[in-house]
Amino acid sequence: MRFFGLKTCDTCRKALKSLAAAGYAPDVVDVRADGMSAADRADILAQFGDQALNRASTTWRGLSDAEKQSDPAELLAAHPTLMKRPVILHNGVWTIGWKADVQAKYLGE
């Protein structure tokens, strides 16, 4: 399991704690501290498209209108914290966010 998120993100911390309690030991990629490879970024965008961008984030609100119109791949490369979090890859299946449907998938709730 690969877990893309931020160590400072409350949702990511909750998700990691729940996953650990369920017996998972995810390989955590902090997109700010560790960065994200171009291949991972491309895979995430191929899977989720521009839905991978968190348009409610502080980072998004700080962008100019011209920047907001940029290609999602360029935006994520320049501002990795724009990614909706967490993104999890497990057994070849991608999920995004930590809503009830994703929790049910991993935690069986």
C-alpha cells in the first residue's frame, strides 16, 4: 500500500491511524517533504483527472486566475499540496479522499 498525503494534514493523520489499527503498514509519501515522482503524478491524474485537485484548499485560493487555468499536471508539479488527500494505491486500485466509501473499502465498516 502506498499512501500519498501530508504529515500535517488532519485527514491524512486520521487515515493513517485507522489504517494502522486495521493492520496496514502503508509506505507513506509526504508530497511536500518527499515530493512526488512524475510517474506517480501522471498515474494519479490518469486515474482521477482534475478531480485530484483540491479546489477548497488554501493553496488553491492563493493562486491567480491564470494559474487556476493551468494544466493539472503542471499545477501539481509546482504545488504538490494542491492534491486532494489522501491518495492510496493498494493492490493496483487507487482511491482518493477519506470519506465513508474509502474507509469502508479499507476498514470494512
